[in-house]
Amino acid sequence: MHGIDWVDAGLSGLKIAIVLGAMLSVTPIMVWVERRGSALIQDRPGPNRVGPFGLFQSFADALKFVLKEDMLPAKANKVLYTIAPMFGLIPALTTIAVVPWGRPFLLPGGRLFEPIIANVNIGILLIFALASMGVYGIVMAGWASANKYSLFGGIRASAQMISYELSLTLAAVSALMVAGSLSLTDVVWRQTGSFVLFNTIKLPAWNICSPAMWMSFIVFFVSAFAETNRLPFDFAEADAELVAGYHTEYSSMKFALFFMSEYMAMATMSALITTLYLGGWDVPWYNEPPNAFGFAVSVLAFVVKVSALLFVFVWVRWTIPRLKYDLLMKLGWKVFLPMALGNVVLVAWFIAKGWI
């Protein structure tokens, strides 16, 4: 029986602490960004009283959630009503474990430090398997609340998320075919370096720069909005029609968990888009040295890309109005699904020709 390698255990604990701290910080930061961003788009001040530039407003909101009374509807299913918020939070916290967020480098003792919690060879399958559990929390919350508006929101969410998960998965298949692996670490390494387009233009080897991957990126990016229930696909909430949808009856920290789940899911999706299409931690035309400096540069590049995508989530929410529900379903089944399937064939043809 082998003893415990305390160095590896310590490094694993450090990586978990870094990722967990980053994910828990996403919600208060994004709440402030959402408010200031929407204010900028709508030409109004936004939060500017609690702390400089309103930076402490998110902490005041968190305190309000903690102190607010926790209500339980009289006819609700107590057990399912209570555990439903966990089904949204747990997938958002666990899926990020298989996403690489920096370049590996050698520690002084010669040990390799890999900036990923679980470097498994089926990382993308693990993400989709865990992310699909999020719909259970929404449906469970809608049904257990004993509220017709909540139930409608849960039913809408189940139809929406299932339809768009198919397009999301098929769009990711194209990136996996190019990498020849299900490991997200291999997907990133495949996108390092550069290539010459039409023998004239030198471009980064990112998947988004390949003509065969543009359609895949569009399908994946738009489907990510539907998967995270963000406008213009927030039919699970739809304030004008369903009051607040599946979480209408929730208050206090149970509501806060749903709130946190949405922003954490946005961060996970942004990290996945960055990994599959934007080169992950790669910096174009810069060969990061395999040391601490190269690691820091790669982490900064990854954070910048994810942050830019998170801002796009906010930008779209306050720019594009909600679609009609029938258009949402038609877009998922009749447009994005054929596009994703067609792109798989296109990528296979490019690979067979040796163009990728």
C-alpha cells in the first residue's frame, strides 16, 4: 500500500481552492457588471452609492438574502422544493473541474504543475453529463412550488434546454474532431501556434479562425444562451408572462442559489467556448516559456477571454428582446440542429483533404 503524496495532495487542494474561489467570486462581480453595463447601455448611472462606483452593492444584496425570511408555500413538496436549488449549483461548480485554465509548467523540484483540477481523457463528456442535470433543478423547482406560473416555467425550461443541448453537443463535436481527442487539454494544445490561410494570411491556430469552424462557433455560442436561460432565451423566467417562472415562490438563500447558478453557468460556458474555439490559455504569436512567468501570462489570457465573453452575455441581454416561444423551438430544431450536423460533415471533409 503506497503512502499519500502530500505534495500532490497539496497542489490539488490549491487548484481546487483557486477555481472554487474564482467561481464564487463570479456572482458578485457579474451582478455589478450587469447593473453598470445595463446602465451604460440605457444611458443611466446605475449603482453608485454603496462604495466607490457602487462596488459594494453586491455585498449589500448578499446580506439582504441572508437576512430575508425563508418562505415555504403551504402546498409545496417540502423535500423537492428544498433540494431543487442544489441541482443548479452543483453542475455549475463541478463542470469547471475539467477545463484547463493555464499553461503547465515545471516547479523548482521538477514536478509538473497542470492548471486543471481533473485532467481526464473524457472531459467534454463529463461536462455535458453534469450540465444536463441542471434541467432537473428547474423542473423540480417548478413542480414542487405548487404554482402554475412556476410549473409553466419548468416545462418551458425542460423543452428549451433539451432541444438546445443537442445542438450544443453536435457543435462541440466539430472541435473534438479537429483535436482528435475528448480531452480539453488536447483541444487547447491543438490550437497553439499558427497557420497560413490561402497562402497569404497568417492566423492563430484557434478553431474560430478556421473557415470550417465558423458555423460550429455560431451554433455553440447561441445555444449557450439558451442553455443558461439568458435573454433572448429566458423563457423559464419570462417576467412579463410568468412573473418569474420556476423560482417565483423562492426567497432568501434558496433564491440566491438559483441566482448564483445562472452566473456560474455563464462562467462555465464562457470557459468552454474559450477552450473549444478561442485557443484556451494560448496567446497568439507568443511562445509562453514553460515557467511561472509563462503560466501567469497564459492564466491572464484565459481570464481576459472569459471576461470578454461574460460581458457579451450582458450586452446581448440588454440589447436583444425575448423571442416568441415557437420561434425559439423552431430555431433549435429546424435551424441549429441541421447546421450543427452539416458542420460535422464539413469538418470531416476538411480533415480528409488535409486542410485542418
